Amino acid sequence: MTNFSHFKINKNKKIRYLKINKKKSTFIVFLHGFMSDLEGKKPRSFFTFCKKNNLGFLALEYSGHGKSSGKFTNGNISKWSKETSILIKKIVKKNKIILVGSSMGAWISLIQFKYFRSQIKGFLGIGSAPEFLERLMWNKFSEKKKKEIKKNGIIHLKHGDYEYPITYQLIKDGRKNKVLHKKIYPNINVTMVHGKKDESVPISYSKKVLKVFKNSKKKLVIVKNGDHSLSSPKWLKLLKTELKLIIN
């Protein structure tokens, strides 16, 4: 996993990514979650899976995440989705794609259907969190918090051991990237995997994603003791089993 590369989007922005180049194979495109990176267990696990199974692979760190350049607080769904589509065009080219989106990565995956609909042949969502900025953050903020973020342009949200700097521009941009009212028609394999003990995102979000797909072979897998990240060895094994079923 040391063979990271950097792609220069413009003179100020470099995106770190990981790839396995296969000229004629399907590519697994892994999209990580909010404030995450490629150092975790899921990207490593999918990278190894692709090596073993002779598949192409692409995973990137959006600007302001991991070792990509830029400030996290300058980023938003529009920018991170655009960076993703640029990298897919550059690296995957015309090959078939199976998207694997973790948490916010599932939201960014749904946006990619706008650009790569004919190339995408499957989608695996893990603790999917489309539109979480409005539905799971803004709508739950107190009036005091809403006033604070409007006045200062930012608030720092504590969640478990983490603190998230949430900007007002990020919330507003999320509203421009609604995906749950859209309809996606290609007949592809779509599987949502969601932990029953996910304390960040309710299972209903995976169900909402499945409703977007009208002609797909759809499946919801609820992991009995699963958390939000599903990164333990047994859950990674389950994710790879589900990915295999999508490929076949």
C-alpha cells in the first residue's frame, strides 16, 4: 500500500490516490467517508482484494483529507465530487466501474452516476450517508447553533472522540447536491450494507438509497452487531463477499 501517487488538479491542488491499473478489467472505485483517508482498513482490504482478483482499483483522498492538499474547511460535496470524477476520467478511463462508497462516499458515489452512468455496473454502499449535512446535522442543530454557524461561518461539532469543523458553506453546498429525490434506471447490482449498531447514520439512509434505483437488483444487508465503519476482520470479509456477488 505504499505506492501512492499524486494528481495535480491545478497549481494549488494535489490529490493523493492509490491505483491498480488494468487495461481491460473492471475497476473498483473506493470512496471514503467524511474526514477519513486511505490509511484505514477498508481501502487496504479492497486494494488487496483487487490485486488477488485481477481487478483495477482506484481510491482517492478528497482535498483537505489525508495527504491531499487543501484545507478541509474549504472543501464541500461539489468540490469532492468533482475531484472524484476528474480522477475517474484520468485513471479508469472507459473501463467498467463498481463503486464502493463508505458513509459520505456513498453520497459522492450517487453523484458519479451523472457522469459515468453507462460505465457503472454495480454499487456497494457501506453505512451510506447521502444528504447527511442537512438531515443529520443542520436539522438537528439548536437555534443557538444555527445562529452561531451563520455568524461565524463555522462550528466545531463533537462526535465521540472526534471534533468536526463544520462550515456554513459546506451545509449550503450540501443542499445543492441532493440525490435522494433522483431516479437511477440502469439494471445493475446495488447492495447496501449497514451496521445495526451504527450510531452515526440510521439504517433508513441505506433504504433511501435503494429507493433511488428503479430497475436494479437491490439488496440490503443489516449487520447484527455492526457499527458505522464495519472495519473489523469479520465485517471486512462480509464486505468482500458482497462485492464478489456484485461483480458476478
